[in-house]
Amino acid sequence: MNAEQILGETEWQQKLYEELHLNGARALGSDEEEIRVAKERMTYDQCATLSDQVAWLREIGFQHADSFFHSFRFAVYAGWKGERL
């Protein structure tokens, strides 16, 4: 199971994720300096699309791989090996 930032499937989606994330941070009280520092830190992130990340789980043998929560740029996804729940 992984909780991770994800890359939008399209350029439009990615821009939407970024805009909503920044607007949410501002609404919660982050100032522009805090946002600047966070954006700089995020340049080191190597995000991938949710569909790619779930596919990678399947490729390495995880069954029933899927996304179980997705809210814009944040997702929780998992897979199981074997039939056990």
C-alpha cells in the first residue's frame, strides 16, 4: 500500500492538480515564502501517473492492484500477492 503524490494523466489535469494544491495551501494559511520553498522542494519529486504506478505493481506480480483513494494529486493504491485479503 502506498500513499503518494501523482502526476496528472494529461497536461490539463496536471495544471489543475497544481492550481488546486496551491489554492488549498493558501486557504490553510501558507504564505508565499512557504509556498516558494515547498515548490522548490517538489522539484526533486519524480511523480508518475496513477495508472503507471498501478501497472508497475501488476508487472512485478501484485494482484488486485488498484487505487483505493484519489483526491486530485494525492492517491492511495495497493496490490496483494496471492488471493488472501
